[in-house]
Amino acid sequence: MGKVVLMQGNEACVEGAIAAGMRLYAGYPITPSTEIAEISALRLPQVGGTFIQMEDEIASIACAIGGSVAGTKSMTATSGPGFSLKQENLGYAALAEIPLVVVDVQRTGPSTGMPTSPSQGDMMMARWGTHGDHPVIALSPSSVEETYRLIIRAFNLSEKYRTPVLFMMDEIIGHLREGVTLPEEGSIEIEDRLTVRFPDPKRKAYEIKSGRFIPKMAPFGKGQRYNITGLMHDESGFPTNSPEVAEKLMSRLMHKISDHYDDIVQYEAVGMEDADVMIFCYGGTMRAAISAQEELRAQGKRCGIFRPITIWPFPERELRDFAPRLKKIVVAEHNYGQMVLEVERIAGKYCPVEFVGKYNGTVLTPQDIAKAVLGQEEGKEA
């Protein structure tokens, strides 16, 4: 067993990222993610890495993209307003297949909102925020220790699939302090991107061998010259207006994620073995859900919890497996109702789907969730 230390969620995010190999952080301070920048500024020079504060959020993700193109594992972090500004470059990184981790510590409301209050209001923006069809992987931790371990997985997935990965924290987890068991040295599985060790200068950077989805590309400055663009491109990396080439590229980008669903998607099921009612939640909301479930079980209610760890791709196969034997699903979120739309799409034909949420800067309590479950049951029995 490794060493147990007391950490804040934002601190665990940085320490896990460094353990994963992150050596460039480019960002701009914004509550409630600012500690990620502050701790990165302290820690990265200690491990031979680089911290740089850019002039704004657009420049921050652009800098991180540049660092990744040069072969350095890179990360940026922000909250809602900054996440909005990063969207165009997220699309660029997805199309150009540039590994990158973007952390969003969510806060309440649109625009400037309530900077120090919790929220999960950016979940649909994580999927659809940038324009056009595009692949996406998004993860959401529910504890400080999981933040440490899951940010490592975010880097591994980003490197393996050459795509930006979104790390959807919330203020609850970002500012929470808990004990974290650090893994023993050498026990962490680290994924490094596919590269060309001895590149042929004439080789096409985006060339895909039969049966593969992910291109091998040497970092800039490592012997292979190639073009990177935000336009639709052919295997050489240069722009194209060919419908056939564009369709082939887009199909590959989408299928490199969807065809590896089993490798990417993770979820947690608590007490679902005999459950006839499900609490669906994610991120920091899981903490209230656990207490609500314990209270309901004590009253004889067969209540379980389904928590997606991978938010996108959405774990619809697993949710669909549970839905036919349920009397109801209660979706608990810190927003006005976002992931409830996905739950309704997948499970709505099998059982009623109800929503309980908070979007005023306060948190859902166990009693809020338990009351929603019991209220539905009483309504049914009446």
C-alpha cells in the first residue's frame, strides 16, 4: 500500500497529471480551478516541466496544443466561461488528432455566474460545445482519490487515441480535502502515444495502416516534416475538398472512439444487484446519493446507484441492461437537467425517469434525493 496524504481535489488533479507524465501546463487563473494553475506553477519546475500563464483561455489551450505537437504531455484547466472560450481549439485538436487534457472545474450559472459555487452545468457543452461532428472522451471523478487516479487515465486515453480528453470536475470535488493513497512507485500504468522512431521524411503523417484507427506521427522536430491544419485533410495533412477523403477522415475519427467503447467506458454500480429503483448521478453528487441510498435501504427500499465515470461516450449499453427491471430512475444533478436527457433517451421506454436538481449555488442533500425517490413511490402507490 502506498503513502496516504491529505489532498485537495485540485491538488490531486495536478499530482496525478504529473504522475501521468504531464510536463507542460498552460493556463489562465479562474475560480474554482485556480489552485490547479498555482500548484502546477510550483510543482512542474521541480520535475523538469514548464508552467506558463497565458493572456487568456484561448491562448492557453493553443499553447498546450503546441506543446503536445512537440511531443510533451500537456494540460490546461479552467471553469465554465473559460471552457466556452476553449471550444474552437478543442475542435482543432480533435480534427488534427492532438493529444491533450482539458480540465473543467464547473461552477454555477451561465456567463460569470457564481464563481465559488458548485455546478455540473457544462456536461452537454462537453459533448456538443465545439462545432461540427467530432469525437469526444469526457471523464468525471467523484472523490479526491479518484481524481488522482482518473486524471492519469485521462492522459492515457488521450495518448492512446490521439484526441483531447475532457476532465469534468465540479467545485465540490475541486475544493474538497480527503485522504489519498498514492500508488507505489512503478505501479502506475502509463500510456505513451504511438510515434515513428525512425521517420521517413516522405512518409504521410496521417497514413493509416490496414486495421488501425490511430496514426503514428513523430513529434515536430523529430525528423518528420508534416502539415497540421484545422481544415479537412488527406493523409499528408494538407487540406482537401474531396468528399470521399473528408468522409473517410470523419468516419475514422468517430470510429476510433465508438469502436473502442469497451476500452473507454467505465461506470460504477452500487447496490444494483436487487434494486428496483435507481439513483443516477455522477461527480460530486455521488456523495449525497450514497447517503440517500443508505437511508432508503434502511427503510426497506431496494435502491441502487448508477454512476457513469466516463460521461462521453455515454455508458448507454450498461444503463440499458439495468433499465427493464426498474420501477423508476431518479436523476440527481447540479444543473437544470442535462444528463437526464440521455437517461430518458435510453431508459425512458422501460421505466419512468424523474429529475432532482440544484442550480442556485447550493448542493443537493441526501434528503433531497431520498425525498424525490419516496415522493415518486408514494405517488405510484396512491
